[in-house]
Amino acid sequence: MIRNLSTRLRALGITEKMEQSCRMPRYEETNALVDAGKDMFGRPQQMTADACNAWHRMRTAAARDGIELKLVSAHRSVDYQCQLIQDKLDQGREIEEILCVNAIPGHSEHHTGRALDLHAGDEEPLLESFENHPAFDWLTRNAADFGFHLSYPRNNPDGIDYEPWHWCFHSAEA
């Protein structure tokens, strides 16, 4: 698998040097997934059972406080992550730019089935402006109570751009 992944990374323009300098840990792709319902686009999503239970409890608590949290995405396979990067390359974007917002395949928290991209309101999802929505304030104050933490705050050590929408479940802390 690793050799195959290395070949796939090179085909995407991700050099060995880029991979070695990646500050994000390598994540195993889980196969222990449950159906988590549909995302805001109607696509079926999967998560680990613990993350799914915590997500549903958190979403319910937010709704009681007048906040509608929407799921943008959850588990992503290595194959999906590769295709996501390929799609951006096909749009003419440079690999260095892409890797500021998308993890190298094999290094994405989404592979674990515990990472969620969230949204609220009517604006376009996955924008930094999400930090101005009351849902972000709610998450900042309450997500840890459900085991979720903001993975990529400003100036994070992983080198990923600030992502106020990306929250990961850490079961030991829930």
C-alpha cells in the first residue's frame, strides 16, 4: 500500500521531499465506519461510531441553542483525497497552493473517520468567514464538551491554512 501510495503521490506532483517535510502525522484509513446520514448536499457520509454519536449529540445541543450545524463532509478515503487534489490540479491550481488547504493523502484527519467539516447559515461552506457565524462561537465554547476540537487554528504547527470549519473528535477527551 505505501509503495502504491508513493506512486500515486508522485503522479499528483507531490514529491518525496514534500512528503518528508509534511508536518502532519500519517493517519491510517479506518474501515470501522457507520452511516452518519447525509451531508448538506445530500451525499451519504460515514464516521466512526463514537464520532457519529458525539456529532448527533452536539448537533442536537446546538439546535436547542438555536444553532443549526450542517455537515459538509466526514470520512474521506485516501482515494477520495487523491481525487480531490487531482480535481484541483485539473482546474489549473498549483500543488503547493493545494497542499495549504488539503492534506497530503495519507495525512488527512478525514481518513480516521473522526474529522468533520461543518457549516451553518446560507453562505458558501469552507470559507474562513465561518468564524463570524454564531455557530463558530457556539462550537468554540461547546465542542470540547462533546470531544471535538478545532484542528487547524490560526498559525497551527501543521502548516495548514486556518480552517474554522474543521473539527476532529478525540474520544479519550469526550
